[in-house]
Amino acid sequence: MNRNNLITEGNEFTLPNGNLYTGYYHIHSSKGAMVGPSHVESDHELLTPVNKTVEERVASIQTELATGEQRQRNLIVNLNNQPVSSPPSVSGGGGGGGGGY
């Protein structure tokens, strides 16, 4: 899971080369803040928080994302382990009243 389409004005993160980063970024549940609006399979740079406050905010979002991932896994496991119930049986009615004249 990721938190996508976040924007920084250049006062929150640095690039690996030490330059401040301005633009779109996303937060990956296990990797942290990364360049670009959303996670892609090709290489893209990790961002380094410029201070403890930003670092804690990123860590908090990562925890939230990881918790959501765990809930999804638990839901899938619970759904897969549900016993398959048989449809209710329909009784064939038998006997019944007469009421003839």
C-alpha cells in the first residue's frame, strides 16, 4: 500500500544527492517517502526527511499503511477459512390437512 499524490514545496525532503526535493512524492509502506506521485516498478529515488517532525510523520503514515495491509491479509485469511455452509434444506411438506366435505 502507498499514500499517493502528495506534494512537497521543497522544505521536507532531500534527494540522495543532498538537494532539496520539490514536487510529487508518495509514501511506500515499507520504503518510506519516494519520488513521484505513485509507486512504480522502475527505479525511483528515496527521499530523506529534513527533520524529526517530517520523519515522524512519514513513519506514522507507514504504520497506518502497514496496519491496513495487515487488515487486508486478515480479511483474506478469514474469508478463505470460512466454512462453506450448505443451503438450508427445504422440507418436502408431507401430510397436510384435509378438510374435505
